[in-house]
Amino acid sequence: DEYFNDLECSHLQKECLLVERGGLAASSEPPVQMIRGSSSGFVTLTLFVDAQKASIEKNKECGHGVRSREIQRVNSVLFICLAGTDRSAAAMGWLRKLSPVTVAEAAALSPHFLGARPSTEIERLAEEKGILLENHRAQKFSLEQINKADLIIFFEVADLVDFREGHRDRKDILSKTRLLLDYLGESAGHNRALADPRSYGNHRKCFEMIETGVRAMIKKERIYQSDEGMLDILTNMKQDMKVLGASNSNLQKRLQTTRKEARRVQKLQSEIKSHAMAVAQLVEDNEKIKTRLVESERKNSQLHMKLDISRREVCTWKSKMIEMKALLNSKDKEGKDRVDEIRRLNKKLASCIDRLKTEICSRKALENRVEELLHHSGY
């Protein structure tokens, strides 16, 4: 699969390239760009093929030299950042996940962080992607590591410059050094340095940029081991294309049948979708009805409770009314008796007053008589 992922074909016809050792021939008339090679420091192979011409164009990229016959695949990558804890560990984890056959290591540029583990944020972000960094501890890069690595990846320009300055007499090492964001090209923008998240707090953005950079690096660095390997692949492609050409008519018929079936399936899917929407609406309405029913039952129970309370209160008030009526009757009888008593007392009082008036009149008459007698007697 790794070979076919790098193939780009245009104007591909029924027949395939005829590949022979030592030369190329073709049966397709239009020029075909069959293979586009990859990445900095390696050769780019482009096959321009027509009925009369076949050639291999070898282009040099980035000034790191051309490898013509032996194009080695990257088998080991060493990631180096300042602390060796967050950025290099995250890149190592991504490469191990995306390309398990490639040896990935992480190291520190500075010896001040030896034994440090990744930050909690980076460990959490890595764990969300299925990458475990809990056992990683920072260690300074060794000479054995940089000699064994096919690529040495840095995250900041300053770190890359310091490393190259310290190994300026080792051209073999300098040719393996890269900046991770260089693989992103224009998409990296003006930010050529991947800042340390421990200092700037941009853990998620840094982790996402590292993922993008590692994916771009994997895509660009997957190269073939030799020209003979490519010829064998193209030969296998020729045989496969012959088989495909023989079954092309059957495939066309099947394709037409499949298209009809696809249209029918699309129609059925639309019907199923409409039915599903109707069923979903019914389910939703049913849930609403259930909710309303539960609410009604709750309100009904509350009303029953209030009714019972009201009934008890009515009974209480009835008993109180009976008591009040009895009390009023007793009070009314007492009042009538008192009124009769008062009337009797009033009659007695009136008779007493009459007697008093009579006595007063008689006393006055007696006094007048006494005065007359005294007057006649000369007193």
C-alpha cells in the first residue's frame, strides 16, 4: 500500500506502462506523470511517458544533494526540543501511532530538564488520541542517537541553529536536520517556531500543530528503497491492469446495474427517511402525551388531596355552626327571660314612683297646712 499511496495518474487508459529492466516503454499516447517523489534531501522522480519517449527527471531539492540510485527510506526519527518533555514527546507519540514500523525517539537539547515528565495538559491531550506518555522522561540526546537517526527534527529555529553550530563539522548530521513546520510549507504561515507550551500555555494548539506536522512529514518522507523496487511495482501494475482490462466490460455492466440499484436504494432510503421522520414525530408526540398524562395525574392527585381537606374543613365548620346555633338559642332564651324580668322590674319601679309621688304630694299638703296653722297662731 505504501507504494500506491504515492502514485498519481492522469489520462490513464486501459493499458499500462510496459516496464523493462534498463528502460521504459509505454502504450498510452498522452504524457503521463506517473510518480511524484518526495521530500527534502531526496530525489524527485517524474516519469513522462509517450509512445516514443520515456525519461526520468531527477530534481534536487533544498540543496541537500541528490541520491540517484539508492533512495533510502526513513527508518528512524529523532525529535529534539529544548526540554525534551512536551513537544518532542508528543511528536514521538504521534509518529509511533501513525507509523509503528518507524523508530521514533525524543530527546532534550538542554541538560537542565533531565528526568522531567511531560506536562499534565500534554499527557491528557495525548491520552485523548490514544497516545500514552506517562512513562516518558526527558533525556539529553546522545551521539549514538543522532548517528542512528535518519532524520533529526527540531521545533524552533533557534534550537536548530544551535545544534547545527555545535555540529558544523559533521555534514552527515547536518543533512539530516529538519524543522517540523517546514513540512507544512505555506500552511505554516509566518510562525516558523513552535513555541514551548510550558512557557506560553498553548498546549492544545501546539499539540494539534505537531500532529499536522508529523502527518505531513510521514507523507513526504515515504520513499522507495531503490529504482529496481519501483520497476517491480510497475511490472505488477501492468499485470493487474491487463486483468482489469479483460474484466472492464463486465464491470461496466455491473456498474450500470449498480447505478440502477443505487437509484432504487436512494429512493428507498428517501422513503425510509420520511417514514423514520414520521415515526420519530410519533414517538415525540407519544412522549409529550405521556408527559402531559403524568402531569395530569399529578394535578389530579393534588386536587383530590385539596378536596379531602375541603371536606374535612366543611365538616368542621358544620359542627361549629351547630354549636353556634345551640349557643345562640340558649342566649336568646336567656335574653327573653331577662327582658321579662326587666319589664316586671319596670312595672314595680313605676308603681313605686307613683307611690312616692303620692306621698310627696301629701307631704307638701301637710307642710302647707302646718304653715297655715303656724301663721294663724302667731308664730
